[in-house]
Amino acid sequence: MPSPAERVRRVAELVLRATALAALAVLLWRALRPPTAAGVSVAAGDLTRALERWTLAGPAELRVVLDKAPDARTRDWIRALAHSGSQAQWAASRPIRGSAVIAEPASEPSGATRVRFAAAGGEPVSIGDAAGTIDTLSRGGAAELELASVAGSVRASGATFTAATAARDSIALKPLLVLGAAGWESKFTIAALEERGWRVAARVRVAPNVEVTQGPLGAIDTGRYSAVIALDSTAASSATAIARYAHDGGGVILAGASARIGGLSSIAPGDVGRRIAGVAGGVTSASPRTGLGVFPVTSLVSNGVALESRASTVTVAARRVTAGRVVQTGYDETWRWRMAGGDEAAAAHREWWSRLAAAVAYAPLVARVPAADEVIDETPLASLIDALGPPATMDTRVAPASDGTRTTRFLFLLAVGALLLEWASRRLRGAR
Amino acid sequence: MRPLERVLRTRRALATAIATRAALWATATTLTVGALATIASRRTGRLDGFAPWLIAAVIGGIVLVVLLMPWRRLTVPRVALWIEERVPRLEYALVTAVDPAAERAPTTALLEQQIARVSWTAETRRAVSRAVAWPALATIAAFGALLLAQRVAFARSASAPDGTVSATSTASRDVASPFARLSATVRAPAYAGGRVLRVESPASIVALVGSSVTFDAPGAGAGVTADVGGQTLAVQPTSGWRVALTVGDRPTLVRFRHASGERIVALEPRADSVPTVRLLEPSRDTVMRVARGALSLSAETHDDIGLASGAFEYIVSSGEGESFQFRSGTLGTRQYSGAANGTLAASLALDALNLKPGDMVHLRAVARDGNSVSGPGVGASETRVLRVARAGEYDSIAVEGAPPPEADKSMISERMLIMMTEALDRRRPTLARETLMSESRAIGRDQTRLRKRVGDIIFARLGNNPSGEEGRDPDDDPASADTSVRADSASRDAARRAATRAGRPAREIAAADSADSARAALLRAASAATGNGDEILDFEGDETPVVAINRPLLEAYNAMWEASRELDQGETARALPPMRRALAAIQRARQAERIYLRGKAPTVVVDLARVRLTGKDTGAASTRVPRQPVDPGAARRAERLAAAIELASRTPAAAIDSLVLLRVESLDAAPRLAAAIADALDAMRNGRDATTLLARARRVADGTVRGAGRLGAWSGVW
Amino acid sequence: MSEFVFATGQYESGDWDSAPLVPANLIDSLAKYTSLPVAPTGAIVALASDDLFRFPLVYLTGHLPVRFTEAERANVRRFADRGGMLFVDDHNHDIDGAFHKTAVEELGRAVGKLTQLANTHPLYSSFFKFPDGPPNTAHELNGWGDNLVHSHLLAAMRGDRIAVLYSNKDYSSEWGYHPDNKRFLSIDNTKFGVNVIVYALTR
């Protein structure tokens, strides 16, 4: 006669057996049941599973609640479902910030990449690539970075978006043409540009009819030079050609007082003011150019842009001239910065001159096919709106959709566990 | 409870014990085998990742099955017998009671009563405890062994105490068997002590230039090739195989290749520094009047490895103008026999050098180290200069810091007198006559003293007694009248004297006469020297240095005399012009003096406007060759680093190899980058998170990220 | 545009000012043959001073031993690294002399080993043509010094640029006269000096 304990035990075994069978039955039913044909509201967290289901089921209406801008693959998938007959709507559970990022090659021989980024709102943004974080903007906003190297795509990630881009172009740089008289300024300017990797053609006058020349010298046109640098009045003989070159799209740098040359003053961003001496000892300070003499840029033209200033005077200015660009730098004897500056002065001098050249260089873009692993999604929110339309007005408070996987796992474990426990109990009490 | 039920309960307990024991033993076996297999796989490189644990699980399963087999023999009779063995009091009543054949026997009740009086719970518990105790302990021990196996440091780092050799080993990721047990023996050069260091599984070796490195590994070495910097190395068969090389002066990679894979080892040479030498005595340059006696010399030296010798070196320069002779020598030579620190001491006998006025001795201490590979390295101290002054020359060879010559002092004083006179002249309208006279005469007395000093200078240069004129101060008692012929000075001097005499006390007149006579004597002497009259003298460019230096001073002297006279009369306004003339003359004398003493010609100022482009010849155009970029590999290094960082998230082993290559190539061109990569490699090899270090290395490679917190109206970062 | 200033280097150990007329003579020649703005007088700059970096071409000469102080050595090294050029001339023209031996040692320590400069180097064609290399001087065989004609100049390079140009040919004596006396010479012997300056200004 079984004892009460044994009876309880047998009942428990029965319950376990029933539980296991029930779990198995539910699993079977879930596997065999037809997919729902009604519209489903899904939060962004499990879009992938939902998308897979919808692809098979083809619901009449899709409602997607997003907490961040989806990536391009997800977005395209939803759009494809929408185009295949389902009516797709989306809403944001929290404000999704508009953002944009673009990468293009910097016009320098070093192969740097220039990244421009902008985002609405003030949330922190992290900018990085496949090799890690490069920079962080604590309050978002806009930024422009020059990156010496980029691995894969450049990503700008905020709380509600991830914008990605890759440089899809390269540039064709031609030599720079430097015109000046023999002297320390021409020597060290040419040296700085060459040491930064620029190819330089030069005409340096030593005496009447005696020049030191270098590189391909010919007509000044955009097919031959990326930019022309006029260091002093020796460029006067080529003033007309330089002005025409600028109008045709070439880049021109007017250094020191060369903007006074007749023929070049028409393309200069401003007039040349009276020379202001540099601050004594300034070349060794944290702002070394304060130690240089400068011919300030005055009377800036209407489309002139002040790039650098010292106190209230503009020291470097730029303007566009028809298709070309002109930079006027009033700094005089920049070679003193390289020679008398601090330990990093030579490198900084090189970089500064290279940046000037890059700011104006005529460098046509050459398209290239992005690599397969380069993700490009430059404007996530705009692309989402473009794909699915503006956000719909709907209740965004939805419970997270049940992920069938989790339920299935649970039921399976329940069945197995119940069976095992039932078997163990039977065996332990001696039953078979 | 009936006996059968009790037996069944005991049976369940025993079954649980068997199952538990089997599980524990299986677990212990699995853990132990897994630990051993992990160690063995890392050492031999034969197994990797999942394989050791698969083997352990199989063995554990076998143990589990074997130890569960007794469970099948747990029948009721056996259990009853088992109980009977442990509880003799039952006297086999239990076995009988559970026998199915005796279920309805009349003795069943008696047996049940007897059995009911006996309990075997304690025995059962003891049996169960014994069954599971040892397996439980074994399981704990096996778990500990597993932890120990996983914590064995496969990455070892060894460094010799003197830093001549250091090496980094790496966990052998290499699957290629020939390199699995690669080791290196590094022997420092003989001059550095010849220390030997053995390194197992080296990844990089830092050693002195000239060190010998021998790589060896067990096995036949068939199919193994090795090269360094593109040059093939011979693979020598020994008890295994061996490759030997010498550390050069450039960082390089040793590559071992085999059909099954490749292994690289970085060689970083450490250069032997030259000795540092500090000259203690003499402590500064010296100018002597006469070179006599002995000069004490002392110095201290230091070398990073060991000094060989040291000595003092001197060069004696004699001559002037275009003709010089030189003698050199050494003294105080000392041998150090490899000591790291040393001293030098000697005495320079100046008499023996036979130095003459104008001679110079350049002295320094020099030390050599024992570098027999690329040296010896020679270090030298600062140089001291010992100079013997020329006759009559008191200036210093130092260009700056020399005390101002007498003429300079005169200029300063004359300037001060002018200022005082000007100030007095401005106050003149407000002063009483007596006050004005008193102050004016005080300035006059100072002027006179100054004139005396100038006179001394002139006399000294003319070779006369410097106290020719002013043997006394103007305030002293007047000298006896000098009836010698007075120089017939210019008419204004006569007028001046007359004016001076008018209304003056005799004492003052006598003093003035005395001054006049001295002045006259001075003027006569000057005239004799210059051959000119005693008018105010002008300096002319082609005159001899004697004239050049004295003319202005004589003019100053004259003007000062005139000024003194006016000041004595209270005529401050009339005193100022001659005072200013005196100042100008002293300035001219100062320049002339400088030119003379230093032997330099006057500065020639080129008339550019006159000579511009007047050359008969013209130059020719020429072409310039472009400069090379400063660091053409920088961009490529940055790209490779970024690629390696990206690879690290997928294949850490491959990333480590890439970084090792990049580091060695950066040692020369970008040492900061090499150091940053080394830090990251160290973290990666030791299983630490290297994210921050890799990011730092990237910042070093890329340079500062140029950024602007806005989008400007012009492209580019400004 | 800044004018070129001819600078004479002043060092502590010897007679740095042994050729005071060379600056004026070369300034005169530069003005004669080129249109480059140039200061009418030279400047003197101490090697240990920060003012050294105001003059990217510096002339050094002397008879006596050259022993740089630590400050002079560090300055000269930095000067060469940044693009400056030293023109050093042995006023003794004696390769066995103390100036040559010590100057070569000190320049080697500060800048780098001095090696022979090929006579086809662009220096010899930077303005006037010297197809045979450095022009000889009237002093090389004057009985003083080593009495040798030195066929090459020595140089320490920075990349492919001359950082130190070293001469044993005694240009200091050759050019050490008042520029007005050039009119008495049938051949202007300072042309090579113009080459040195133009090379420094253009390469």
C-alpha cells in the first residue's frame, strides 16, 4: 500500500509528466500555427526577428516604434516590406536627432581625410572608425576633423543615431608653383612644402635674367598646377596669368605684400595694410605667429572670409574668385618661425604652409568604389524619412514583442526538466 | 515502516551516493585531464582551444559510466545483505524478511518486530559520507589544478641586471612545430663582460650592438629557413637546429620560415654611449700676465659600460696675425680597466711649456671606453683656455663682460656731469648767487678730476709718467710756479686765462697757472707725438693707431679744461657746449680704442647703390633639385597601425605580429611610435585590455587630430 | 622682403674675427652681381646665442683651435637641423693645423661627419660656373700652412642639403681685402662667395 508520501510523490510525477507533455504540445502548436495576419507594433529592440517574421507572413500593416535611427540594412528591409504590399508606419519612442557626416580627401599629399559632421541637439557624439574612437564631442553640434588615417568607415555615434561614411573619392594633386626672389622666405617656404610631400615647381629670381628654376615650368593653368604661390613682387610679371588662372579654378596664395601687385589686387581678398611688427619673442610662444611681422588684410571684400586674426587685424583671409580660390596671408618672413621657434617649429611651419596650399589647391576628385566592408549611411534620420515617410502619430508605449525564441527555449527546458525530474523520481523510488 | 520499505529507502540512499560519487569523480577527472591537456597543448602547440576539453570530457564520461555501473547491482537482496554486514544484530533477519518467498511466512511478523528494533541509519550515513567525501575533495583539488594551469605565465620577460640584454617571450601561438620551443642565447660583447642570457620563446631581444645571438630549437630543422634584413642565415644542425647572428646597429627582424608557418623575432640594438667627462679644474678660462708655476688639472669621467682610458689634452697656440704655430700634448693618462666611473688628475707645468705673451693653451679632458665593436667611444669635457696677456694689454679675450676701459668710465662720468650742469642751469633763475656758485664749483671740481684721469690715460699711452700734470688735486696746495715756457695756445686760451685771472684770488690764479703749465706740458707732449698744433684735433682715418687713440682724448682734455673754467665762474650755460664736445670726443676715443686693441679694421659699409649690378660678369640660371619629404613613411605607418588595430578585434594573434613588424620598422624613424606600440604589445601579450594603449599609439602615429568645433565657411581646419 | 645679412659667427675659443673684411667684400660682390636685397654691413652673432637663428647663413673662420662649449654645440646642431648653413674656412689653410683638426672634430660632433663634396655638386653652378670645383686661392701655396692645393671642400649634409661647408683653401685670406680694391684685380676672386650665398638662399 503506498504511503501518503509515496502517493504525493506519484502525483508529483504525474504533474511533471503532464507539464512536460503540455510544454511539448505548446511547442508543437507554436510551430504549426499560422503566422498572424494582423498589423503588429514592434519596438526597435527586436526588429530583426520581427522583420524575419514579417517577411514570411506579409502582414497588412507594420508599425515600428524606434528609439534610434535604424541602420541602412534595417531601413531598406522595412522599405522593401512596405513596397511589397504592407503599409509601414514608424514612430520614435524618444526624439531621434538629425545628423549628417561626410568624409572627403583633404587636398594634401599626406592622404589625410577630412570629416565634417553635424547633429541637432546637444547629446554627446563619439567619432571613430573601425580601429576605435578618434574624438568625442561632449555637446554634439558640428565639427570638422582632419584624420591622418582612417580604418574602414568613419562613424559618428550618438544616443539616437549612428551615421557612417567612407571617403569615396581620391584627389589628383598637381605641383605647386612658387614665384619669388631668392631669399630666406622663398627657400624655407619651398622647403616646407616639399618636406610635407608637395611637388613644387619654382621660379626664384636671383638677378635680372638669372633665375633658379625647378619642376615643370610652363603656362600657368589648372592642367599644370594645383596652386600658385606669390611670395613677393617678382610675381608681377605673371600677374595677369595668375588672375586668369584663379578665375579658371586654380588656387592662389598671395603672401606678404604681394597682394599689392597690380593685377593681383583684383583677386585678393583684401587690401594690404601697413606692416605691424611681431611681438618680441613671440615665435617661441604657444602662438608663434604672433612673433612674425604682418601686413594686415584690410577692407575685406564682400565674399572674403577671415581665416586668422591677431587682435583686431585679419592676418589670413580667403575668397572665391569665380571657380578658383585665393588666400591672402599677410605674415612676413615666416621663415623666422621655423628657424627661431621652439622644438616643433619646423614641423608646425611645414604644416601651416601645407594647410594654406590645401585650402586653395585645385584638386579634382576621382571617384572610387567603396570597399565591401565600408558602411555608408551619412544621414540616418533623413534617409529614414526618405524611405518611410515622416513619423506617424501613434501610441509608442508598446510592450516589447515576445521573442519567440525565448518562449521556445523556456518551453523546451521546461519539458526536458520535467521529464528528467519525473524519471529520476521514478527510478529513485524503484519504479521503472 | 516495513522492512522492505526500509530496505528500499536504504537502497535509494546508496543509489544517490553512487551517483554522486560517480559524478564527483567524473568531474574531478574531467578537470584534471583538462588542466593537464591545456598545459600540454600550450607547451607543445599540438592541441588548441577546444581539443583539450573534448578529451577531458570523454575521459570524464568514461569514468562516470564505469562508476555508475554498481548502481545496476543495487537489488533489494544485495542491499539487505549490505545492511546485514554492517548491522550484525539483525542476524540475517532482514535478508529473510525481504525475500519474496518469505512474504507470507508465519515468522514474518516476528522478523518485522526484530527488525523494527534495529536501526541502520547511522551506518548508511557513514557509508554515504565515505563514498562522497574523497570524490568531493578530489573535485576541489582538480578545480584548483585547473586554475593553476590557466594562470601559468607563458609570457615571461627577462632582463639582465645591467640592461645589456632584455627579451620578451610570447605565448607560443605558433602552430609550426619547428618553432614551438624556440629559445635564444644572447652573449654580450667581450668588452661589456660577455654576459649570457637565455630566453625561452623570444618575441623581441634588446641587446648591445655586437652581441651574439644564437637561436636553437629541438628537432631536425628540416625545411627551416631564416633570414635577417633580407640576408639568409645558415641553419646549422646540432642536437636540434641552430641559427647564429650578431646584433647590428639597426633594428631588424629575424624571420624563421617553415612550410607550417612563420615566426618573427625583433632585434633591437642598444648603442654604447660615449663616456661623459667633466673638467673640474681649472673651472674657468684664465688670463695670466706671466706663465709660471703649475696648473692643477682634475676631471671626472663616467661610462655606461666601462671606461678604458682617460687623459688631459692641450694645444698651445703661438703667434699672431697670419702666422701661428701649434704644439699639442697629453698628460695624466690613466687606464681604467672597465670601471664605470673614474677620475683624472694632473699638473700642467707652465714653465715647461715655455709660454710667451699672446700664447694660448686650450685644455680639455678626454676619456675613451672599451667599445671594441664600433668604437672606442670618445667623450670630451668642455675646453678651458689659458691665455698669456700681451705686454701692455689688459683686456680680456672675452668679448662680453670685459670691464669698461678707462675711456668708458670717463664717458659715463662726463655724461653725469653734463646732466648735473643742465639741471643746475635750469634751476639757475631760482637760486641765490652763492648757492649757484657753490654748486657750480663743485661740478667744476669733478670736471677737473675727470680731466686728470683723461690726462693719466694719455700720459700712460705716450709712455710718460701718468702723473705728469695732475700730481695734485685742484684742492691741494698750489704747486710752485712753473716758469717753463708755456705753450702759446690759441687766442681764446689767452683770453680765457685773462678772464680767469680777473677778480680771482691769488691762490686760484696760482692753481690755474699750475694747471696751465701742466696742460701746456701735456699739449707739448701730444704735439710731439702727433706732430700737430694744439688746436682741437680731428681724427682721420689713415692715421696711426697712436694718433687715432689720443687725438680724441686730447680734444676731450681741452674741452674739459674749458668747461672747468666756466663752471668755476658759475657760467653753467657756457660750460655745457665744451662738456658736450668732451663727451663726443671720448666716444670717438672709445671706438678708436676698441678698433686698435682688437686688431680689427674699421667696419666697412658697402655703398650698395653705387655697386648694385655693376659686375662685369653675370651669373647663369640653374636648376634646383626638390627636397625629399621629411618622413615619407609616416602616412603608411599610420595606415598600417589603424589596420592592425582593426585586426586586433578579430584576430589578436595576427594583430600582434603586424604590430611587432611595425614597431621594429618604426624604431629608427619614429621612436615615440615604437615605444607606444611596445606598451600596447606588452598588454596584449599579457592578456590585458590594450584599447587605451592602442588609441595612444594611434594618436602618436596620426599626430594631433586637427579639429574645429564648428563648420566654417571655408574648408580646412582653421 | 627681408634683406640678406651676412653674419660672422663668434665662438669663444679662438680668433673668430680674424677676417673682418670678408663680410664687406662678399656683400659688395652680392650687390654687384645680383638684385638681392642685402644689408650694407655684416652682423656678428655668437654661436651660443639665440640670435644665431636670425641668420640662416653664418661664416666661421679663425687660426686658433675651435672648441665649442656645450651651448655652442647644441645651438649649432639645432641650427643645422632647422635648415641653417655654416660656411667654415680654415684661415691657416693647414690640414695639420689646430684649427682644422679641432674644427673638424667639433663640427663632426655637433652636426655630422664632414665628407668630401663632389666637385660636380650644384654649389659650383648655383650662380657662376666652376666646372673644376672650388677655385684655388693665392694663399694655398704661399709657403705658410700645409702648402697644398685642396681639390675638394668638405661638407656635412642634412638630407641632400649642405648644412656645413668646410674649406681648407683659406678664402678668408683670399677675400680679406677692402671691396674698393677689387678694381685692381683682373679677375674677381670673390665669385665663389656669391655661389655660396646664392646656394644657401635658394636650396
